[in-house]
Amino acid sequence: MPDTDHDPAAPRRLTQHPTVQRMAGREREKPDPVLAADRLREICLAAGADDVGFVAVEDPRVADELEHARAILPAARTFVSFCVRMNRDNLRSPQRSLANTEFNHADDETNVVSRRITRALQDSGYRAVYPAPGYPMEVQQFPGRIWVIAHKVVAEAAGLGVMGIHRNVIHPRFGNFILLGTVVTDAVIDTPSTPLDFNPCLECKLCVSACPVGAITPDGGFDFQACYTHNYREFMGGFTDWAETVADSADRDEYRQRVTTGESFSMWQSLSFKPNYKAGYCMAVCPAGEDVIGAYLDDRRAHLDEVVRPLQSKTEPVYVLPGSAAEEHVARRFPNKTPQQVTNGFPDEVNDLLDQIGPRPRGGAGGTA
């Protein structure tokens, strides 16, 4: 190929190109230097968002996200944080296929909304980009930071809610039955959103009572290892453990001794469709939020009988690290559940570090989706 940097004919050829000739003399519109928050809100709601907020990437409350925002969009000026509602009773069902169908479809919808907002901003002359609301992530960076933008951190700063003791963002109206999305844009917003001045979390501790591995402690601690090992059994490290079990098994009979047929089918389902969460019970039982709390206030016993106890009494394997507090918790609290020892795919040094940290205090946990 010719070196156009040193080819004197290159500029002449460029000016003769049909596209360049059509653009000659055409005035190219530039977007307004500042975009009205009301206008951007209209764009987001029309794209399918159920609520939205805006925060400058240089806001101190999202300081840890600035470099990551500018890594995907060097001219980044604003985070557009939005939520999509989920259907509550699907998530509350002991039949996890119902819950996971809702998770997966809401995840797809969040991507669609992100894409529509990004397209609308692009069509208005701004640059914009969106990361996935959950998976896929930059998993090749594991055990380092694998998420692109910490959606929960941005959502709190943008006023969409506050993380409860279960580490899910609770929207003041929709409760924790939401998925979060973030669009990063070079548009400057005239009126950024403000964080909530209260925490919608009721401190009812129902999430504590429903968590099969005891990952959420009454004093606000959070055991990341316990949650990850069970709930994300068919993601990442759990898949690695299963694959290594296949490799380590001498034959079919040994594999079947180590992995039940139901577990094999469940892994097939995750690989064939989308990975399935094993619990998410903390979200299911949460009664916070104006649209959610009414039934709980009217009849708390009915909420316990219809939502909490069916999850607590569900017969199921619970995946735990050998000798962990989670293993002891399952055996002590849930007679219908069976602790099943597995590995979580973390390198030994990461597990050792998490063991030293123990359950992390409320301010030290986060998450992404």
C-alpha cells in the first residue's frame, strides 16, 4: 500500500472523493455545549428507562469511576444512570427458572435501553458509549476488576436509590426489583441529579434470614466469598470447578458420583441459554419501596408465609467452600438444604486474602450490576 503520509497526490485524491465533495461547503451542526437535564430525561424515558439520573464523571462521589469512564470514552463528562423495573413475583418464586427468566429478559431490556439512549445522544451530535449491565465483563482481568463501570456506585450518586444491607440498590419507589444501566457521554448536563437524603432500606433483616449461605450478617457485614460461591455457581469460577471435576473424573461413573444428573442438566441449561443464579433470595424477600411495601405493611405474616418461608424451606443443594462459615450456616439453619463442597475458582492467594478480611462492613461492599 502507498504511504499516503508522503504521497503528494493523497490530499488531491481526498478532495476529489465523492463524499468529500458532497460535504464541501456543508455546514456541520454542532450540539449545544450544555444539554438540558429535562431533555435528556425525556430521551431516556422514551428509550424505555423507568427512572434516570445524571452525575458528572468528576463528581467526588464517583471519583473511583473517573479513570474507567475515560478509558472507554476519553471525552467523558457525564454518567447517565437509569433503571429498568423487574416483575416481582417471578423473582420471588422458589422455582428459579421463573426468577432467572426475569433476570435474563430484564438484562436484555437494559441493554436495549442503553443502546437506544446512546443512539439518541449520537444522533444529537454527542458521543456516548454503554457497558453491559452485568455480564459480559472484562473477565480476562480476573481476579482484578472485571466490571467496566460500577453501576451501583453511579446509581447512588445519581439519586436512583441507596444500597441496602444486602448490597442491592433500593429505589425509593420500585424497591430493589430493578436492574441498573449506565451510559457515558461527553454531553455536559445543566442540572445534575442529587443523591437521596434517606435510605429506603427498612433494616427488616429479611434478607439476612433468607440468604442460604449467611452471606448477609445482622450487623451489616457481607461475606463475598459465600455469596459468590453459591449464587454464581454457574458463572466463572463455578464453571471452572465443574470443568475441572469433569477433567479429574476417571470415567462416567466417577463423574456421576461427584455431580448429580440435575446439576449436570442445570449447567447445560446455563451454557445453552444464559447462566442461572442459584439464589437472589435477598432481592426476592425485600419489602422496601413505595410500590412494594403496601402488602408487607398490611399483613407481615402473609409476606413471611408466601414469600420468605418457601425460599427458606426449599430443598436444594447449597454450594460452599469446605470448612467455611457458610457450610456451618446451611447445616444449622436450613434442614431441607444440603451443603455441597466445591471450589470457587479463585486463586489461593485471593481466597487467603478474603479469609483474612472476613465479612466486609457495609461501607466496604458494592458490586456492579
